[in-house]
Amino acid sequence: MSYTKSSAAVESSGAIADPMLDITNLNVYYGESHILRNVDFGVASGKMVCLIGRNGVGKTTMLKTIMGLLAPRTGSIQFRGESIVRKSPDQRARLGIGYVPQGREVIPRLTIKENLLLGLEALPGKGQKKEIPEEIFELFPVLKTMLSRMGGDLSGGQQQQLAIARALMGQPKLLVLDEPTEGIQPSIILEIEAAVKRIIKERGISVLLVEQHLHFVRQADWYYAMQKGGIVASGPTRELSQEIIQEFLAV
Amino acid sequence: MSGLLDGLFNGISIGAVLLLAALGLAIVFGLMGVINMAHGELIMLGAYTTFVVQNIFKPLGAPWSDFYIFFALVAAFIVAALVGVLLERTVVRYLYGRPLETLLATWGVSLILQQFIRSVSPQFVVGVGLFCALYFGAIAIISRRPDFERIRNWAIAIMVPISVAIALTASNVLGQSFKLGFTRPWFGTQGVDVTAPKWLRGGLAIGDSQLPYTRLFIIALTIVCLLGIYWFLNKTNWGLRIRSVTQNRTMSACLGIPTQKVDAITFAIGSGLAGIAGCAVALLGSVSSNTGQAYIVDTFMVVVIGGVGKLIGSIMAAGAIGILSYVIGSNAIGPLFDSMPFVKSIFEFFATASMAKVVVFALIVVFLQFRPAGLFPQKGRTVEA
Ligand SMILES: Nc1ncnc2c1ncn2[C@@H]1O[C@H](COP(=O)(O)OP(=O)(O)OP(=O)(O)O)[C@@H](O)[C@H]1O
Ligand SMILES: [Mg+2]
């Protein structure tokens, strides 16, 4: 095989100069089934990192562990130099990790506006004025016209945009996106892609992306490829070869 | 005509008490899905708090003793809310998602609270207080040691008997030296009575019928509580957090909402409302340690009939059950069948409070056959969550 083996991936992630997120030797189980195996992983400050892999290899499991929804059996997770393994999901959110889960998880019986305002919960200072910055509507103009609609009444693509906007409301330092283009028509995919790129450019935040859509994957600076719960390849996305794409993306 | 008005008014006032009692449950059971069998005892605690506040204000004379009821409302809310939070933090929290265990555990708590009210006396307070001070004090001191985790079980095994022994001896010695004044329970098994303040006695005369002021007061109180809850849930930040956590706990946590705090606050508010209901119950009649038992079944009925998680459903259900109970219990329909003695005698047979309850429950069983999810079932995909 032409791509780097996992040992090389360790070196490359260990070589990140200024890591936003640094994961070493992560092992995660669902009951007795071993899902993530000795995962080493990192996201550099201000970079966009993409995690690719076929269905069911453990990508969502990885993101859930980063968010604190699953507890690893071994391994360390450092966020901006601080260990967060023992922190609860709400504490992690308030530290600056914004999460857009697979399936969006928009709160169905709250209005769009309320859903967006909930994004402010991640901000440390309480009592600031509860308003939605204009920037959000510039990124996702659809949302502006239906602030008083129920979250559950939106289409899939609109829900996805709402979920990303909601995460951005909390001004995260690391934005975690789990398959944001799943089941969405191409024109909206391009909109979402453009919005994410614009955020990175304007705010200088890091992005961790799980994605199947090749065009979006290519926007990332670095990729990790996962197979059976382990990282088996990694490198700069411009070096993403046709073989790897064939092997790890369901295209 | 005045008979109809009477019936409507009495039905609504029975419904108002039910609704007030059920409102807290609608929040705890409806929003959090926790079956709290001790809810009735929280109502009872509110009623006893009213009694205590009344006795404190009585010697203060005219202006104070007239308005003790407002202080009692606040005190009852706080006492019940605190007990509710204690219950949530120490018991319910460990049983989320396990309804059967929650039911059993809170039922146990309800028995403890009933016995507590029966036997609480200065001696009892000193005994329990001393035990808690000794035991928790000692554990707090020992837990500073670096090897605490290792000696923890030993420490507990030694401190429990020592604390029990000291507390028992001390309270017995005090009991023997001060005799009855120290050992007699404050409330005992007999009921206690709250007298309504002067301005709540009597009633408003409309035509031939008389609307008692206490009942009007309770209806007003219920409306205020409803508006308050509506405002809290829909217009405040904590209300938004509560609604969010109810619908999607994991995602709410991922957004940065402190879910444990939200649980505690939700429980506190539901329990506090039970305390306020207790205040209302105390105005209606004698209060005893069994008061809570009388309400728990009815309040669950209200929440189930209304549709879990829907306040509007609880309101309709409480009104319907209240009016139905009154109409059947007071034999308001019987006289209409003067020409049919058989039908009339049937209505007369059911015209007692307990038989009316039987009929209402039978109707509820029939109703649930047709609408198992209540008047206002939840729609959408959050139902299973
Ligand atoms: N709640 C669960 N309990 C037990 N096993 C689970 C659970 N959730 C996921 N798994 C298993 O863990 C493995 C990894 O699942 P995960 O959701 O992380 O995959 P994924 O890489 O995100 O796939 P996809 O591309 O389809 O989203 C799968 O084999 C799945 O069957
Ligand atoms: Mg997934």
C-alpha cells in the first residue's frame, strides 16, 4: 500500500506545532465491543482537518468521545493544552468546542430563534444581550425569513444550516462537524461549504470535519483515514491519492 | 339557573385545587418523566408549613395575622422546593430512565415523610441533628486525609454506630430531664387546622348562592400560578433551557447547558408548586399526615388524562374531573329524572364523594381506551425520546 502506515500518522500528528486538539492512544468501547483502537489524532490551530472512512468504522464514535458523550477506556484528550477527559459535555462546550452532530439534532419544538439562542449557552459570560448577530444571517440567509417557525418543521438542508449556525453562535474555537452534507442536495452542499470556509477565514477557528463528499474533503488542510476503528493513513489533503479516495470514501 | 351556576363554580373550585396539586406534577412527570410518588407528601409539607407560619404570626397581632397567608405561600414554596431538590439530588438523580425504581424509591420517601410529620418533636430534631452533625462532620474531617479512599468503608463502619449511640443517648437524657415538653410530637397523628384569615371568611352572594371567598382565593391562586409557570417556561432563559433539555438532553448538554442544574431547578419548581398547593389544601380543611395520599392518585389522573407534557391538557383535565366529581357527588342530575324513579335512584346511589370517585375513575378507564395518550397527545418524533 502506498499510503503511510499508522506509525507515520502518529509522527505527523505529534509534529503539530500548536495543537488545538490532541488525542493520544484513545480506546473506546460500546459495552464489550471495541470501537476505537489506539487512535492518535490532532487538529492544529486555525486548520481544517477531515476524518474519512467507510460507514461504521467509528467516525461518529470518535466525535462523540471528543464531545464527552462517550467515555474512553484509555487515552488522553487535550484541548488547548488542557486535559478534558473528565469534563462533562456542557463543560467542553463552554471551553469552546462547537458540535454539529450527524442527524443535526435540532430541538424540534423550539422556534428557529430559540434554537439559535441556545447556541449562546456555550459563551462563558452570562447576562449578555440575547440577540442573533447579523453575521449568522449573512452566512445562512434562509434562517432569517423563518425565525418563528418550529425547528422540527424545517427541511433537512435547512436543519443542517440551523445546526451549524447554532454551533457558531457559541463562538467555538473548534468546530466539529459530523457529515454536514449527508442527504443534502448539491447546491446546498456548496452553500454550506462556502459558509464553513468563510468562517475559518474570518474567525481563524479550527474545524474537524467528518465527510464523504469529495469536493468538501478537498477543502481541508489535513486528512486522517480511519478503518475498523484505527487511523490507517494521514497527510495533507493535496496529497490525497486516487487509491485512498477509492478505499475510504464511498463515492 | 342558580343550581347550574353553583355546580359550575363548585366544580371549577374542585378542579382548581386539583390543578394546583397537579401543576407541579405536570412539570416533574410531564417534563422530566419522573414518577414522584412523594409529590403528595410535598403537598402535605406545604400544608404543615402553612400551619406553622400561621402559629408564628398569630401572636404578632392584627396586621400580620391577617396576611400570614401570603408569607405562608412563600414559605411553603421554599420548604417544598428545598425538600424536592434534596430528593432529586440524593435519590431521583441516580434513577433517571428507570421509572419502576423511581416509583418505588419515591414511594419509600413518601412513607418516610409521613412518619416524619407524625413523630417530629424537639427530641427527634435533636437526635437526628446530632447524628447528622457527628456523622457528616466526622466524614468531612476524615476525607481530608490523603488515604481517605482506602479507609472510607472503615470510617463509615465506625462512625455510624458511634454517632447513633451518642445521638440516641443525648436525646433520651434530654427527654428524661425535660419530660413531655421535649418528647411530645409537634403535630402528632391527629390532624391540625388552619383558620383562614378574617378577610377570607364568608362568601360572595350571587342570587341565592354563596361563593366562599376561600374558594375564590384558590381559583385566583391557581390562575396566578398558571400564568407564572407559563411565563417562566416561555419567557425566561431557564425556561428555555428546561424546554430544550426536556426535548433533547444530549444535544442540550453539547450546546453547553448544565443539564444537572436544569434537572435540579425543574424539580425544585415542581416541588415548590406542590407546596403552594398544600397551602390551598390547608385552607379547605383539616391537615394530617395522610393529606398527601388523598391527592396523589387524583393528580396523576389529571396529568395522564391531559396528555403528558402538555400544560393545557392538565388544565382541561382538572376542570373536567372537578366538574364531573361535583356533578355526580352532589346529585345535581338526579332531580332532572323525577319522572323516572329508577334512573333517579341510580344517580342517588352514586351521590357520595367516594362513589363519585369510583364513577370518575371508571370513566377515566373508558376514556383511556379511546385516547391512550390523553387529551393532547404529543406529536412528532420526540415522543419516543
Ligand atoms: N449505541 C451503540 N451501541 C453499540 N454499538 C454502536 C452504537 N453506536 C454505534 N455502534 C457501532 O460502532 C461502530 C462505529 O459506529 P459509528 O457511528 O462511529 O460509525 P461511523 O463511522 O460514524 O459511520 P457512518 O459513516 O455510517 O456515520 C459501528 O460498528 C456501530 O455498529
Ligand atoms: Mg457517523
